[in-house]
Amino acid sequence: MARIKKIRKHEIGVPSSSLADMAFILLIFFVVSTTFVRERGLRVYLPRAESIDKIPRANAVTIYIDQSGNISIDDFIVEIPMIEHIMRRKLLENFNMITAFRTDENTQYGVMQDVMNQMRRAEALRVSFETRRRVR
């Protein structure tokens, strides 16, 4: 009897031994050929005062905050928890009261936020933010 040899079929496949090398080469190619656009962001235009309206002194309360966080209302030094009570009393005396808010440019924003929160609780919502005029 004759023996019949079985013919083995060769499996066709992609050799995977160099896939990591090819992926690394493609990565380098894309990193080198890609250009990055630097985003410039949005332009912010802050409002500028066109005219200056003077507030009558009888209707104004001035809050000063210096760079070390000291707060004074009409030249009397106060603590943050006292602001709500003082502003409520001043509103009862004069319903048309406007609060002029002045701060040093180096004042921490957290202190200003605490003062504004106290004013909001006292419902002293008419606020004027004062700035110094730059001399050119």
C-alpha cells in the first residue's frame, strides 16, 4: 500500500514581531509633522467710565479695604461679622443709601468677597465701585 503524503497548507499571517517598532515610527512621524496652534484666548474688554457722577455725601457710605485686609466703614474700623448689622442700620436711617466700595489694588479678593456677602445679607445692593483716575 502506498502512503499518501498529506500536504500541509501554509498559514498566511502578518508577522507581529515588528508591530511595536512600526507604531513607534508612526508616533514619531505624527509628532514631528504636527503643528500646534497656540490659542490666544478671548479678548476681554472691561467697561470704562464715560462720565463721573458725584454721589451726594448724605446718601453715601464708604467702605475702605486696605492691602492688609483692614476694613473701615465711614472711617471706623470694623470686623467682617459686624458689617451686616452696620449696613442694616444705615439702610434704616436712609433708604436711598449708596455704598461706595474702595479697595487697595493689592487687597486679597477673599476679603472683598466676604464684605460683599455681608452687604448682600444686609440687602445693601446699591454699590458703587470707586477707582482712582490715572494721571497721564
